[in-house]
Amino acid sequence: MVGEPAKVDPMHQFTIEPLFGSAGWEVAGFNIAFTNSALWMVITAVVLWLFMLGGMKRQLVPGRWQMAVEFFTGFIDSLVEANVGAAGKKYVPYIFSLFMFILFANVLGLMPLGIVGIHPFTFTSHFTITGVLAIMSFSIVLVVGFWKHKLHFFSLFIPSGTPLAMAIIIFPIELVSFLFRPFSLGLRLFVAMMAGHVLLEVLSSFVIDGWNAGAGFGLLVGVPSFLLMVAICALEILVAGIQAYVFALLTSLYINDAEHLH
Amino acid sequence: MPQIAQLAETYSSQIFWLLIVFGLVFFIIGRGMAPKVMETVGQRDQQIADDLAAAQSSRDAADEQEAAWRARENANRAAAQALVAEAKAKSATATEARLAKAQVLIDALTTDAEARIGAARTEAAAEIQSVAAEAAQDIVARLAGIKVTKTAAAAAVKKAMAHG
């Protein structure tokens, strides 16, 4: 590294690379390479499965692990119960899967496994992923809404008691805001995760470049940046939880709209 | 920004693997494991609710029995008190009757004695008069040398005694 300035590219961490020579895998003309993103999806699913396995002991007096698993199921159960009501019982498996999958993906992406040479890939920082998750939630809303209420579902876009003159204006506004839901749902998670990781990467580049520029810069820039990184890591763990919660909460709110209209 | 730069080449694999992995998560974890965990919680809550209900019903039964015992106890106490009161009343009546009898006897004795005392007093008074008359006769005879009849002396004594 002598004579060559250290270069930190904050966006490099989001690069998708095919693994195990799978770059050419195709199905019906579509590339389905097993990438680092796919690997971390599998790792997330396996870690989540192992976590849930600890909750399957089904003891009358639960141990710590079983308590932790029961806390999460109870948390989602009460979230759905509070937002959708009794009719929401059937959506608990979906919202639970969604919440736990996003939560574990976010948290695993923050793990400092780079120390042992394993670089976590946060697949929730890709809008292809969050977009698909958002579209799934939105599709459930549409299917349930039209299934239950047929064309009456469109009355969702006219608040009750609106005069006809106002309804003509309000209907398109409400319709557009409704159609933006999948975008806001998917982009919120993607942006929050990407921003946090970019911020951490930029700060780490300050630490490295600062010390490379000499001890004076190291103390002046590197040390405060490092302290800020520690604090922001804590914040990112909070954001990881909050974003998973927000995704699950908004999904359950939208499902409530579909179930009960108003 | 790789998310956009690599979009064309990676979107299909991203979507493909996400659908597979999330599908597995949904069916194995969401539909397989989570309901069992929630069922366990439900069973525990049910057990706790049942135990609480059983404890409550036992408590109610105990309260009921205690109330019954208390009622019985109160009845017994009342019966005992009635018995005591009856005995007390009976003995009081008996005592009163005996007292009344004794009182009658005492009254009779008292009246008798009073009569006797009255007779004795009258007798004594009569005797004092005769003695006083004789003494007056005697005194007059000695001091004045006049012979006074017994009748006159008695009249004088009577007069003096009447004046007090």
C-alpha cells in the first residue's frame, strides 16, 4: 500500500457478485445467478429458522430463548390485533415472516463479521428486494380488498360524508396516494438501510484517510469520526429494528383498509 | 450506485432468490413455526386462566362453607343463650315467690311484735300514772300534812301529765 492512497468506495458494499461460478445460470432467459445477496438471504432464513427452533420446545414454563421467540410472536400478534382486529389473525404468519425476515436481514447486515473476513451483505439496501416485498404486501391489500368488497373497494378513496363536488376532486388524490403506497413502503426501507451503511462507510474512510494523512489528521479527524461511527452503529441497530417494525406496521394498516374499508 | 448500475443484470436473480427464500420463510417459519409458538403461549394462558378459575371456585366454596358454619354457629349460640335466659327467668321467678312468702311471714311477725310493744307501752304508762299518783299523795302528806284522796291525786297527775 506504500505510495498508493487507500481508497474507500462507500458504494462498493452494495455490489452484487455471482458466487460459485453461477453467473451464467438462467431460467427462461432470465439470469438467476446465486449471488452474495442470495447467499445472505439464505443465511438470514437459516439464522431465523435456528432462532425459531429455540422457541419450539413448547415448555409450560419457558426458558430464556423460548421467551425471546414468544416475545416476537406475541409482539406481531398484538400489532396485528391492534391494527386489523380479529379479522387480522390470518395475516399473522405473513406479517410475522415479513417482520422477522427484514429484522434479521437488517441486523445481520450490521454484524461486524468483516473482522473475521466475512463481509455481510445487507440485501434490504436493494430496492429490487424491498420493492418485491412492498409489492407483495400491496398485492395482498388489492386481492383482499377486491375479493371482500368487489368494486365497492373504490369507496376507500372517498372519505365518508364527502359532498359529490368534493368527491370528484378527492377521488383522484386519494387514488394516487394509494397507488404510491408500495413505492413509499419499499423505498423507505431501502433508503434507510442504504443511508446508514453509506454513512458508516464514509466515516470509516475518514478514519482511514485521516490516519494515512498523518497523526495530526488522525487525531483531529480520525478519532472523532471513529467515536461518531460507534454512536451511529448503535443508531443503526435501532433503525434496523424500527424499519422492520414500520414495514410490518404499515402492511398491517394497509390490510386493515382492505379488510374494513374505513 | 450498484442498485441502479447493476439493475439490468441482477434484478431477475434478486427477485428469483427472494421469492424462493421468502417463500420458504413464510411457509416453514411463518405458517409452520410461529403458530405453534403462539399455540404454546395460548395453552399457557389457558392453563393459567383455568388454574385461576379453579382457585377462585375453591375460594368461593370455602367462603360458602364458612358462611354456613357461621350461620350454624350463630343458631347454636342463640339457642344456648335462649336456654340460659329461660333458666335465669325460672330461677328469678322462684326466688321472687320465696321472697314474697318470707316477706308475708316477716310482716306478720312485725305486726305481732308491734302490737305487743303497743300493749306493753300502754301498760307501762298506766303503771307510771298510778305510781306517780301514789308518789304525789305521799309527797303532799309529808310536806303539807294534808291527806289527799287517791282519786284527787290521780286527777292532778293526769292533769300534769297532759300538760307535759
